Amino acid sequence: MSHTEGVGLSHTATPGVTQTVFEDVEESKSRLWKGGKGDTLTRQKTIKTFFLFLCSLNRNFAPDLYNTIEMYKILKFISDTLSGKASIFIILTAVVTFFFPSIFEWVKGDTQTIILGIIMLTMGLTLTPDDFKLLAKRPLDILIGAVAQFTIMPLVAFSLSWLFSQVPAFAPYSTAMAIGIILVGCCPGGVSSNIMSFLCKGDVAYSVGMTCASTLLAPVLTPLLVLWLAGERVDVDAWGMFKQILIVTILPIAIGFFLNVWLGHKDVFRKIQGCMPGVSVLSLACIVGGVITAVHDPLVENGLVLFLLTFGMVFCHNTIGYVLGYSVGRLCHFSVAKKRTLSIEVGMQNAGLGTNLAMTFFVATNPMAVVPCAISCAWHSISGTILANIFSHRDKE
């Protein structure tokens, strides 16, 4: 009986390949164990060759392992593509949803809250204890960033809402639009701001620290600021907003953080982390699609003019935030990297959270309030990428 018969050669194996690999195994084993000694490279080759030999004996031996590896590569590629082209993907989602609004009818209420929670969970999965230690190591920098975040953007939003309300075509919807843009202005920094800081060679550690600080402050400051700036126009449920922000931001971030601390050393967990950016982009696209579905009919009824005016307000809000954020960094004599980071952190808001708050607390009385939030979701990603490219281009000059 031959060696191959002794180990049960499967009828699915390829004889020529099997024989060649088997001979390599025997040769490697001979070199490895002859005289009781063998070097590390020989051991590695023997193990690898023996694995290939088993695979050649029966192709059913390792298809699950092979398929798992291939599946991970596919998922990682999709995730990298989505995160690299997030702006384009979100815009395409908005355009397609506008023509086919029924696609995202399911994204509302608790479903939308869960989706936003998934986005914040992906952020939590990237946090480590060192990120929170930064809050103690650089308290002044974080304080300056947090003050800039929660003063510049809310006040600019309030000013723009008044300015645009003077336009006759905008006046009938001025209250709803003011609520929307003020909500965006009072939200913490956007999740993708950390990526933009990395792309423009900013201070990434500072970016993560600022995002953490503003997100932790959001349950208290966001409801209070909205109450102060919009309370005269509409009833604001500050306590309800506080609880909602805790549920959709702090809780999932905390879960993600503790999972990272507990499982971060495991290879499987790190692979899952690698696919999370794509999950975040898909989730944000779902939220934008859900908002477009909710405001589809009013947008169609009021035409292109209202959309362009709303986009103009969002554009000014976002751009002024970038400029003033950078100016604060200059006044505080920050390094170039920190000035870039502060600019992006102040200008880019968590518009997904603003959208969820608008849909939860204001859509019944002011359904158009979600429009500035939805436009901000898409535009902040686009403008952040553009600004990061501008900063990077300056380095090359």
C-alpha cells in the first residue's frame, strides 16, 4: 500500500499535484529530523508544505478557511472603497432616493436611532484608553477646541438662519430651516473629522481628543444651546434630547470602547474593526436616504429654489466654521497641524445626530427641519475631503 493510500487519498485530489507536494513533505521532514536537528526556516517550510499537502489530498479539508480569508478580503475592499468615496456614495444615495423615495421608507423612528447608534459604535471601536488620557495631558488644547466648537457653530447657525429668513422665497420655511441648521450647529464634531485630519497631516491625536470631548459634552450642551437659540420659535424638549443623545451617542461609544479594550488584542476582532468604516458609511447613507424620503414631497412641491437656498445656508455655515476654526488656532499660536485639525473639527459636525434629533422631536410640527441636516450629512463629508486635499496640496508646493 502506498503512502497516499495509507492516509486515505480523496478521489477529488489532483494526482500530479498530490505526488509533488507529498515528495516535498518527505524531503522537508527528512531535512528537519535527520540527526534530531533542524532550523526555523525548515520547520516553517515543513508546516506550510504539509498544510498544502492535506489540502491537495482533499479539497474539502480547508475550503471554509480559504473562503473566510477571501470573504474578509472582499469585505475589506468594499469597506475601503466606501470610506474612500464616502461623499460620492452618499450623494448617489440621495439622488437615487429622490427619484425612488420608497427605497428608504423603513428608515424612521427606532430604526433610524439604531442606525445612528451603529455609526457611533464604529467610533467607539476605534477608541483606546490612551485617547482618554489625552484629555488629561492636553487640557488647555481640548478646552480651546471645545469652546470654539460650541460657540462658533451655534452662533453662526443662528445668524445665518436670521439672514436667510429675509429672502422672500425662504421666509415661509424660515422657522423649520432655522431649527435644522441650529441643530447641526449645536451638535458635536463629526465622526469622519478624524479621517480628514489624518489626510491633511493634521494632529490626529488632538482630533480624536476633541471628538471625544465634544461628544461627551453633547448630552448637556446640545439641548441647552438648542433651547437657548431656538426656544422662542418652537417648543424644545431639552430633557428628551438629553436622553436621546445619551442613547444614540454615549451608550454605543461606551460599548465600542469596552469591546476594544476587552477584545482588541484578538486578530478576528481587528479584522472586524477594519471593516467598520464601510459599515459607518452605509449607515450614514441609510440615514440620508431616510431623510430624503421623509421630505421628498415638500421638496418637489417647492422646487429647486428652496433646495438651493438651503444648500447655500449649509455651505456658508460649514465654510465659516472652517475659517473661524483655523483663525482660533492662529490666535492661540497653534502649530500648523493643530490649526488644520481645529479647522476641521469646528467646521465638520455630526449632522447624523442632528438629523436624528430633528426626526424625533421636530418632524411632526416642522417636517422641513430635517432638510438642512440631511444636506449637511452629505456636504460636510465632501467639503472635509476638499479641505484636506487643499491642505495636502500646500505641503507639496
